[in-house]
Amino acid sequence: MKHIQDYYAALLGEFEQVVLLSLLRLGNGTFGAAIRRDIQERIGRELPVSVVYVTLTRMEKKGFVKSYVGEPTKKRGGRRRRHYLIDTPGEHALGRSYRALRRMSEGLEDRLALL
């Protein structure tokens, strides 16, 4: 039973996958606003500011991402910026999700193209 619970706890939701893919694309050390901008540009719709940060916080609690607070900058009026990076469990979870989606969609390319 514990193994099954661990398996489902490690599954990524759709938006968690999107955030991790963006973080992977932008590189470790990026910040929430850049992740949000990348996602908006790629999916073509506006996102509330909070949705990315809530997702990052949830994934940090799961151990999928880590964050650190950078140095204050003049450009930000002396404020610090939180930076994010994918941790090893997050990399593994993203890889599993990617492989599962590819396996599940095999042979459905033509049908999926019509959706």
C-alpha cells in the first residue's frame, strides 16, 4: 500500500509538468515571473501571477524544486528575488510523466491532431 501511495504522490499534475518544463528550458536559477512569461508565450494565454508561485511552492513541499533568495538589486529597489531550480526528484518525476504521456499517446497521433 505504501508503494502505491508513494507512486501517486510522485505523479505530476498537468500544470506542474508545464512549470517544470519551463524551468528546465529557462535553466536553474530562474525566477517565477520569467517562468510565467515563458508559459504564457508558449500556451498563448494569460495566467494569474499567483498560479505559478502556488505551483512552485507546492512542488517545493513535495521536494521537486528548491528555491533560494538572491541578493538585493538596485533595479528591484533593493528587493531580493526568489530563484528556483529543479531538484533530482523533480527531474525524475518529469521524466516519468514525459515517458508515460509518450507511451499513452503512441498510435493516437492522427486522432490527437484532430482535437
